[in-house]
Amino acid sequence: MAAKKPFKARKTRERAPAPTKKIGPPLIPNHALEVEYRKELYQLVLEAVLPMRALREGYAEDRLTVSSMALLKKKAFTLAAKFVRKSNAYSRNRMWTVIEELGKELTVGVAELSATLRNQVVANVDLITGLAAESQEKLTKLFQENGPDQAKTYADLQEYVGNRAKLIATDQNAKIFTSLNTERMVGSGLKTFEWDHSSAGKVPRPCHVKRDGHTFSLEGGPSELRWPDGSDANSAFGGKRGDEGKPGWAINCRCRMRPSVSLDD
């Protein structure tokens, strides 16, 4: 009869540590809204700085006239107000779902955000009129450089305005989304978020790559970055002054927030 094999106790499986926090999905700006704003901004500025008479006669004023600037400001306000209104609607709908998933209730409405919304409209009106003034100066130089070649002048101006409009639309879409989301999350009782690096840029900011996966406080303005204990975190990963702030605040930053809730609370 064969001898019995000695009994061996099974190895105890190590249990994974219980999660200490619940993390929501990354908050991604509305790309379709960005594209819409870019196209309308491009068209508005191009029409303001390049009336057909100037193209036909081959000259440009050094600056926009008082009457044309007044009309531009009126149109710029309409465009900026629509953009901010749509951004706010998207933020509200997105945050409603995310905050509910994290076990909280969205309690911040338009009334509490009125100052932020108003400031964002004013900022975008300034950006639109500023781009028009810059483009007017660019047009004057193009007429001097290209002479009678009006086709090249028009093409060069289109490229210039298009590039600047894209930068402004991308930057403002992210900035407004970040600002509104932060206020909504703080007002609804959330305290922290996890940095999510998008890896979308051709030349990522090294300090933003290092922030990926770290948890930060939602407190403070969009240009501020703090650790959960309230201490400054902007300088913790190096970088320049322009790299500071929460995800989406630095120019052309495509990083995102992932709101989080501590399960120990």
C-alpha cells in the first residue's frame, strides 16, 4: 500500500487592499463645441478685418474704425455669450451624472455661477476684439509684402486667423470647462481630484506627465494647484509659470480631472 503524501496547507491568498477612494471618469471638454466656436470666431474676425473693398482696392486701414469696432464688439458679445452658455450647459449635464455616480448631489446652479459666467463672456469678447486688431495689423503688413498678389494676401490672412482662432477656441473651451466644473464639484461637497494626463499633445509638458495619477485638492482658483492638505503643489513637479494650475488651465493643456471621493469619510 502506497504511503500517503504528507498534508500541505494551502497557501492563503492575499486579499487586495480595500479601496480608500472612489474615482470618477475623466472630465473631457466638448470637442464639437470647440470646433463650432473656432469656425464662428474665424468667420467673424475675417469679415471684420477684410471687407471686400479692401481686397478689391488692395489696401488696409492701420486699425479698425470706431464704427466697425463697435459693430465687432456687439457681434463678439453675442458669440461669446452663446459659447459660454453652451459650455455651461455641457458642464452642468456632465457634472450631474459624474457627481451622482460618486454618491453626491449637484447643488450648484446658474445663480451661484453668475459671476464666473459673466467674467468668461467678458474675457472672450476681449480675445475676439484683440484677435481682430492683431489681424488688421497683419493684413497691412501682408499688403506691403505681397504687393498686387491679392490671392496670396487673402490666403496668408486666412492661415493667420485660422491658427489663432484654433488656439483661442481650444484654450477657452478647456479653461471654461475647468472653471465651471471646479465650482460645481466644490459646491457639491467634493474635495479632491486625480490628475489624468491625456497624452494627446505632440510635446507634452514634463511636469504635467509627472502629475498624472496624483491626487490634488479642488480648493482654490483654476490657476492654483494644491495638495489635499492645502499646501501648494504647483512647484512640486518643476515646470514654468505658464504650466501652473489645474488640468486644462495652462494654454493648450489637454489634461483632465477625475473627481474622487474618500470612502473613509
